[in-house]
Amino acid sequence: MADFCNKCAEELGFGIPDIDVYKIHESLEPGFFESCLCEGCGMLGVAKSDHGELFVIHDDDEGNSTFSDYENYKGLKKDNNE
């Protein structure tokens, strides 16, 4: 079964996300992350910065892991992520 994050679940018309990014973020200690795989956007994990900020981890076009602010993360529209 495929799992989807909050943004992908909303874009695909599912009611409740399989990967609740906000709940994962709340459960993390600052400076830690949790691995997960969104089958929609390819997000690889959720991270909480040392300052409590929410980031998602994903691969860039060169296969490097990149951290993006989740509020600006485009989900399925990953071509627009910066």
C-alpha cells in the first residue's frame, strides 16, 4: 500500500494522510529526523531543526539529500521545489 504525506493526500483527494508530517514533527526532539517515504512526491523524511523548524528531506536531481521548508514544499509539484 502506498503512503502519502499531507500535501500529496490533499492533492490526490484523500481525507487523511498516511504520513502526517505535522504529527511527526511534533514528536521529534530538536535536531532529529524520522525516515518515511511519500509515494507521491518522494519525500524521504521529516526533520526538526535545532530551532524547532519543520523541514522535509528529499533527493535533488543529482541524487543528493536536500532539506526543504515544508510550508514552501510543493508536494507532487516537485519540479517547482527550491
